[in-house]
Amino acid sequence: MDQEAEIMRRLSHPRIIACYGIYELNGSYCMVMELAEGGSLQQLIKTQPELQSWIQKSEIALDIIQGMVYLHKLHIIHRDLKPGNIVLDAYMRAKITDFGLSVMKTASVTSVKGNEMGTVQYMVSFC
């Protein structure tokens, strides 16, 4: 949680979920985050797949791309990007969330073979 909190403190972008505060209570950390009225992209795909127009799908895709470009400019690697970690605001604009597996990229190696992280169904191997 400390690493996630440190990453969340650095972020400020319209395509990244806002974190308003982090506090510790009896050894447990809690984050106060922006409300995502539209739920997750995963919920939207599951409950209303036929209602999404190509325009709306492309807007959501562009929102995700903008958020990822921002993260990569800050040398942050998300490592668990999937529909369940994309939330939608009241205007159906996408925001990236869940930075629990994220890391700051350094000059050293950022991935060790055999030490993969993320959700298996969304992982891609480049080896």
C-alpha cells in the first residue's frame, strides 16, 4: 500500500482517478478516491455491450491511451491494466485506477523473468 500511495500522490490527470487523501487506521490504509458514477468498464461491457456506439468505444479507448501516455511520461508502469481497472465518470469518460501493482521505472531492469505480475488474461509476453 505504501508504494501505491506514493504513486497516487504524484498523479494529477483527467484520465487518472483522483486520490483525495490517504490515512492509516489501526494498521490498515484507506484511500479517499474520486467517485466513478459510471462504474467500471468491465461492468459496462458485461451489462450493456450492444448499447455502446463506435464513437463511445473510441472515446473510451482514447481516454485510456491519454492516461497511459501520462503515466509513462512519469515513468510509471501500471502492470494490471484491464477493464476492471478502468472506471467511468458521469459523462462516460474513462479513468485509470488501481495502482497496487504499479512500479516506478528506473534505469535498472523493471521486470524479472518468472516474477510476472498482473491479471493473467490481460498479460502479454514480449519474450
